[in-house]
Amino acid sequence: MTTMGNPKIIVVEDDQDICHLLKLELDEHGFDASTYQTGMRGLLAIREVQPDLVIIDHGLPDLSGAEVARRVRSTS
């Protein structure tokens, strides 16, 4: 978890337009947002960064959002 600086948010979403808009809005409001377009890349980033919040699309091309969340919870 972030203890100093801007809260870190990871967005896992396969639609580039949605990723772009979410990142713009989150950055504008003082968050440190990163986007990933596959479940596996998002999962690796979540484990490495340990963000304050994760936003996950349900219908990702490789893993479902539910599967990503399940894997994150199983390693916490």
C-alpha cells in the first residue's frame, strides 16, 4: 500500500479508449494511474506495485476480471 505521495491505481481494461479516458481523469484528480490491457499484465503489475485501488474490466481477452481478482486475493 502506498504510504506517501499520490494514491496508486491500476486499471485493467482491454479497450484503449476507455483506458485513455480513465487515466486522464484519474491523473487529473491527483492519482497515479497505470493501465494494462490484459489480465496477466495487470496481475503482474498489481503484485509488483501493490496499488491502493484496482479497477478491473470483467471481459478481458485472456483472464476474466473475476479470475484476476481471485488470484490477487489468493496471494494477499
